[in-house]
Amino acid sequence: MNVRAREAVRSNAGRIASAAALLLVLLAPAAALAEGEEGRVVLRGRIIDETGAGLAGQTVRLLKSRTYVKIGGLRSLDQSVEEARATTDTLGFFEFEDRPDPAFPYYYLRFYDPKTFDAVKYRLPEDRDVSKRLRAGRPVQVSVSLRFQPDWPKVKALLDTYAAGSQVGQVLRSLGLPSFRAPEGPGRELWTYEKAGVAYVVEGAKIIETRTLPGGAKSAEGESKKDEPIPAVRVDEP
């Protein structure tokens, strides 16, 4: 083989090596992405009300839970941690992904945040136990219907009278119906909220006076804590 032929062979070998190196560089991010996506599970669904309308802006939270024994003690402790959250779109749909944590055997979907949930209008929805499907790597699909509070029609009727943006309307949207109402002089009423430990003197759509009740706010016996999960319903659809 003459000198020119050997140089051509070396040149071709160099180009092949460079192309192979470039291919490895291009494929590396894709391989890393595929490895990172492995084990992730899709959770999707929809939140509607009793009329079937999708509810926008509702919070969906994925909570992981476990029971462990405290070191140096004889008692077991329950630990619940928020793993991820999503917000429903304009039609009430939500979707997100998660990778199960082997240290937590139980997973629940919770369809409210106590800071933003409209508890005057809707009852707290049940948690959904998605542990089995999530640990098996199977997609989770859940549809939830929020039920109206029993006294919501009465609250809505008052809101139509006073307007939601008025001072009285804001109290109604925050606290719901008063425990009782009583006359408080000409054109005025006293609205008492025993549970909240407060009373308001109402004149038209305005709050004339706010009073703190003796003993402050009261909690009904056996009432759940504000963010305490109520009994979960297992999700086991195909």
C-alpha cells in the first residue's frame, strides 16, 4: 500500500471515530432521560360537582404515609408527607407523575388543601388509597364528585340578597350560616357564630360591630382536624 492510500485509510478511520464519539454524545442525554423516567407513574383524573360540571383550580395532593417505631421508645408513630400536588384545569382535569418511595408503603390522593378549600360550599371529599396501583407501577385514574353542603342552598339565597362582595357576603362565604340571628335594634340583626366564637351586628349588607364570644372558638366533639384524612376509598379500577 502506497503512502497516499495509507493516508486515505487513516483519514476515513478518523472520521468514523469522530462520528461515533458524536453519536455517543447525542445519545447520552436521551439514555439519561429514559433512565430518569423509569419507574414513574402517571396519576390523572377529574373533579366535578353534583351537577357534573368540571371544577377549575381545585388542589389535588399525593400523600405518602408510613408507621415506624420511635428509637428509644416503645410507641409507634404515623408519618404522612405530601409527595406532590396538582391543580385542575378549566374543565376540572388534572395530571401529574410520581415515582414511588420504597420507604413509604401507603399512598393517598387528597382532593383539598385546608387553606383554599371551599368548605362552606362543599363537603370534604374522601381520600383515595392508590397504594396498590402506584407500587405496581400502574397508571392511576380517579374521578371525584364534590358534594354540596346541606345548607349551601340557604347560604346561596342569602348571597343573592346581600351580594358575595359585600361585608355580610364575605362573612357568609367564610363562615356559612350563623348559629342564630336575633334583632339588635331598628334595622339591625345580631348574627352569632358559636363555633367561630364571634358575633356580628349586621345592618343591611354592612357589618356595624364585631363581638368576641366568651370562651372563644369552639370545636365540636369528635370533629376532624382541619387537614386530617377521613377514611380512604381504595382505587382499583383496571
